Amino acid sequence: MTDSNTYLAVDLGGTKLLVGEVNKRGEVLKHKKYTTGYINQSTAFAIIKKAVNDYINDGWATGAASVAMGVGLIGRVDNTGGEWLQIDPKRTEVISLAKELTKTFGMPCYIDNDVKSATRAEKLWGCGAISNNYIYINAGTGIAAGFVINGALVRGSHFNAGEVGHTNVGVSIGIKCGCGRMDCVELIASGMGFDRSARLMQQQYTTRLHIPDDSQRVDVRDVYRLYSEGDALCIQLVENAAKAIASLIMNLVRVSDPDTVVLGGGIVSSGFLLPKIQSYLNPSTMRFVTNGVVLTKLNPDFIGLTGAGAVAMNM
């Protein structure tokens, strides 16, 4: 394959789908966005096929078709077998997605979990240039992580390694998680967590934060802005999130002994939360993380798309 080859990348998130083309340098040459909403796997499969058809009909970025397709998906994915196993326990249906997309579009297709895909992108174009032992933590709508240990991506016996959002980090506010536990870090420091926490705590603190009806989430950008203006609720939300993510990082560092921790996702990508997280990190615990806790250098808006491209390339 030549350097001019491109890879068709598909990034399925919780509410949207991105389709684009990625080259060997990890550059997104063209992309289109599609709305999905709350979906099951069968519906998602149909949406992916329709969106990819639309994208191809719109024309290839270089005039030549991509040589392979990579898809990043939420939930459990058997990367080797090409099967999408589950979105969550309530949405479980085994789909031979790679095989079906290969047959439909006449090009090799490979699939992986979205955060594992982003971790692959880090390996090719990000911190992989300086590290073979790193953790990529994505704090967005939810929280999950990818682990690279001695150059290998950790998957687990049921392709479920990295679901660190369901970890208790010592910040107790009284939110029960769908996993059955209380105060999982995802319910404190993700986009979903800021929303759930704000609704629970709004009567305890004075605030000017707009808390919409249940059809919409609290805007984390508003929380950060009001924190800077001294809003009592927003100060508490931000401090809880910073403590929670710092505790999560320290727990994971003790387990996997990385030299680098990379943060990505909409909650941290602006850089607002990073110094607050760093202030809660214990120097003794972090002493071997020689490259520090840093924001991803990859474009946070497209790391899922470049990750999907990396899946196509690595296979």
C-alpha cells in the first residue's frame, strides 16, 4: 500500500456518527457528521450503512476509493473476530459487523471499541512516539480508558478491559450507577456525571447554572464559566470532578505502572480541568510517571475518527 492510500473511518458515539477519510499521517482529509440518538445495535448497523453510502456518493477526498475501512464502536467489540457484542447490558446483540460491512462495501473492514481505537491513534501519532507503557483516559459523555503495556493494547477475557468509569474514587455524593454501585467516577466527572451531580446537588448550593429538563444535559462549558465567577454549585462540581479523575489516575497508575497518562475527551480537552486534576495527584504515587499527565496532542474533535482509521491501518 502506498503513502497516498486513504482509510475510510467510522466513529459511532452515543448520539452522533462521524464518517471520514484518514491518511497514513493521521490527517482527516474530509468528514461528515450524522445524528443517531439513542439506538440499539441493529439500528446502528442500518445507520452506519446509510451514512457510509451517503459519504461515498458525496465523493472521495482524493478521487480514489479508500483501501480499507475501520469502525470505532461503543461497547464490547471482538476486534479479532470482527463481532460487535454489546453496547451495554440492556443492548446486547452479537453482530458480525466487520464481515457484513466488508460484503456491503467491497473493501476490508475492521472494528474495535471506540476508546481502544483512540488508544491506537495515540500509539501511531501521539504519545506512542515516546512511550510503550501509557494509559489513555477518555472523559467525555462517559469515562473509559485504554492501556498499552510493553507495547500491547490490553483487551481482557471478554473484551471489556478499560471500563474504568465504574470505579469508586472516594468522592461520595449519593448517586447510584446503572452498574449497581454507588458514586462511580463516571457519575461525577463525565458529561453525564456533571449533569447527574448538578441535579442531585442543586438544592444544597446557590447557583446560576441552567439545569434543563431531562431531555437535555447540563452544559459543562457553563459549569466551567460559572466556576470562574464563583458560583457555589459549579465550584463543588468542578472540585469533585478534579478529585475524582485524579484518584482514578492514581489507582490506575498503581495497577499498570505507566510512564505516561494521556487525557482526552470533551470534559478535559479545553485544558480548564487539567491543572486542578494535577493539584490532587500525590507526588509519591506519580513518581514513575516520568512523562506526566498530559492532554492528548491529537485533535480532540477527531480522535475517534483517527482512531477508526488506525484500526483499518493496524489490521
